[in-house]
Amino acid sequence: MPRLSKAIFSKGERPDFDSASYSAMFIRNYDAGIIPFRMDGKDPFTVRLSVANQGLEKQLVEFLSIGQYGQYFLNESLQSAIEALSLYLITYGEVYLEIVCKDDTDKIDIGSNKPVFLPWGKVIKLLNRFFQIVPIANWGHQEKKFYILPASRIWHVQLPKQLGTPRAHRRMLKRLARLSVVTPGFVRKNGIYDESARYDFIAQRHYQDIAAESETAKWGGSQGASQIEGTTEYHLVVTRLKSAYSQALIREHLINEINTLIARLGADNALEVEGLVSSATINEAMNKLEKGDIGFSEALDALEE
């Protein structure tokens, strides 16, 4: 079956955050390091199927190369999938993909299909169908205003529940964007910069940084706490651990979602990943640090296990 969804919206409603805004920095900081960087040309983790199956492994290498092609190994494909999906989750809170059959058949299996991203926009589920709504800016004469997609063809992935709902996440990013305004409103309103002579811009930036930290506390802060005067070493260590915990939650959640999809497509198998620090390990270190059972260096050592 050919692709049923619209592949591109030329004029979408995608969030467009200034590259220097708190929102953009948040997205960059949390997206980087979802999968640890390679050291000495070696991957820091291993991937295998719970039941050895070379045929299925070969299919998964291609199936999981989301947004990239030419992957030759399962660990590379899994990393490609996690990195592509995590960027969507951190930017939008959720992502929709269509499972497209590579030939003219309508088979629902791994070897015959490939996940492709739906462009950012409104998607509504009604009963056993999804409706991809075309943004008004893209409406054309005698062109579709929505596309109907069978639920069997849609893969919908959201943030882990511990990090909030997609809607709440997008609201947080919008608040961060509003916090990023450097020039006070009264300056832009009348253009009289003399009125700002007694205005303390440094204090404004200080309180903006604090507000950004507060907005992102659930994740582990905006990772800019070191620039805030008065920040304690304890706070810096805790936010470092908590941000790594959030990244681990996303990583584990995506591996679980991929395994759920593999089962959904009829394969009685699952991916097993070793070598990555677990969210449970980081959470244990945070709890011990809070109780005073371990010190800062021991707590941070949990990130290297």
C-alpha cells in the first residue's frame, strides 16, 4: 500500500524558536547525549535480539534506519531511530509515523514495511482511524483538507509520563520562548531608550535564568544553572543527575516503544540493549545523595557505569 499521509506541509505550524532562546537551548541540551558519544571508534553499548534470528536482524537494520540510510549494523540503526525520535519528542512532546509498505501489497510485517515521519501538525484519532489535518495555510483548490489513516498504519509515540503530557510540554517550551525576550516591552513600545537608563538589565537576565530553571525543573533544569550567581554545588550535581535521568527515561521509553512495534508487526522477539546507564541506577544515586549516604563524586560516578 502506498503512503496515505501527506509527506510535507510547505507552510506548517511548526514551532520556530529563536536559536538563542531558552526553548532552543533546552532542545539542544537534552537531545545531545541521548545516546552517549562513541569513544575510540567504539559504540558504548551493544544490541542483540532476545532470540537470535539473523533474518529478522537484517530486516530491522533497514526498518530502524529512520531518516537515514546505509546503516549496516543493528546498533547503528537503533541509535539512528532513537536520535531521530527523541528530537521530535523533545521538540513537540510526541511524534506520529506511518508504517508504509514498500511494495504494492498490504502486508503488516517488518520486512515489507518502513516507518516514515508525518510532518508536524494536528492529528486526531477517532475510533480506529487517524485524521491528519492539513494546516489552513496549505489549503489549495480541490485539494484534500485532511487525510484518513488506518490505526494499523500509525505509530504514535509520546514522552514518558514522568516528563509530562505532550500538550504540557509544548506549553512549557512556549513559556521558555517568552522568557527569552531580552528587551523590556516599554523600550519596544515607544522607542525611547533613555527610559531604560535606570533599568537593570543584568537583574532582568538573572531572574529570567532563574525562571527558566524553575520551568524545566522536572527535567533537571535548563542546564544553565552554573551561570546563575549563588547556585550551590549541590544544586549543580543534582541537576546534572536529573537531566541524565530524564535522558535515560526517554532512551528506555523509546526502546520499549520500538519493541512494542516489533511485536505489533508480528515478530515474536525483542531488542536487548546493554552498556547504557539505566534510569534506575541514576535514580538510586540521587536518592542516596539526598540522604547523605554518598558524596558528589560517588553520585556522578553513577553516570559512568
